[in-house]
Amino acid sequence: MSAGEYILRGDLQALRRDGSVTTRWATAGEAARWRAGMRRLCRAAGLRVRTGASEDGTLAWALHADYVVTAAETEAASRAIEAALDGEPQPAAFHVLVRQAQREMLRVVPPQEPDDTG
């Protein structure tokens, strides 16, 4: 496996986990090769994906077309946006923020009383 394939496979895992992945490249040509590689890899994995690039071509992204946003992801995104608007750095990677929100949403379910009617 080449270094480029290794990077793409890691980005594919992030795409499946987060629904999108963004990368910055030194040149527009490198970003275009990454986009083409992501499309090829996603097609082989059976994922529908949309890719794009910034106006100067050095920032590239891929979006999973069938990704479903969860309540935890919405909460994590809100917190990340709030921190950015306050001028604070993002406290952790986005998937870590999502896991935090998921843990906060967990609730203990009390055991049910046995049903004596049956």
C-alpha cells in the first residue's frame, strides 16, 4: 500500500465516521488527485460521495451523500461553532466532541417491575 492509498483509507474512515472530510494541499493539482482518489475509493466501497475544492483549489473536501446527522453530532457542532465565535480554539477533534455529547446524553433506565397480570 502506498502512502497516498494509506492517507485515502484514513480519510475514508473519517468520512464514514463524520460524514465529511476536509484536507489542505500545497497545490491545486495535489488536491485534485486526492479528490479523484476519494471518488474512486468511495465508489469501490459503495458510498455516494460529493467532492469539492476551494476557489484556489488547495482546500478539498468530500461529503457522504447518505450520511445521517445524529443529535450528538448536532450538539457537538453547536459547541464547536460557539467556541469559534467566542474566539476559542476547538477543544478536541470533532469526533471526540461527538463522543462527549453521546456520553452526556446517556441515561440510566430503571428496571421494570415484573408484570403480575399474565
